[in-house]
Amino acid sequence: MSRQRYPEEFKIEAVKQVTELGYGAYEVAQRLGITTNSLYNWIKRYGPDSSAHQKAQAEADEIKRLKRELKRVTEERDLLKKAAAYFASHPE
């Protein structure tokens, strides 16, 4: 008897159905064709209280922060380019 291997993304999406969307664990397990025991193990591993989830959330927050900073720096650079072009074309 071989065990079915599920991709990590599948497991995370199954956990989200229970933790974020509010479906019952039994209902999700039946719909996906997995055992409730597997689903509960996945919830422990990938749920909102797990260290893997917290690490992923921290990385996502860092990416958002870096994108905001990149946008700000890009706007500053563009402004400086325009100012340099203006002063280069209008010498005293």
C-alpha cells in the first residue's frame, strides 16, 4: 500500500480552507479525498500558529516593505533626473 504524496501548495491551500475560509475540517477532508488526521497534521504544520507560517508571513511583510521603499526611491530618482535636466537646460 503506497501513501499518496501531496505537494506543499496543496497542503497549504487545504489548511487555508479551514483556518481562513471557515470550512469544517471534516468537510474539507471529504471534499479533497484526504483523511482528517492528515488535515489536522497539516494544520499544525502550516496553520497560523506554526513557525513555517510565521516565517512566510515575515517574508511577505519584508517584501511589501521593500516594494514600498523601492517605489519611494524610484520617485526620488526620477525627480532628481528632472531637476538635473531642468538646470542643465537653463544655465545662468
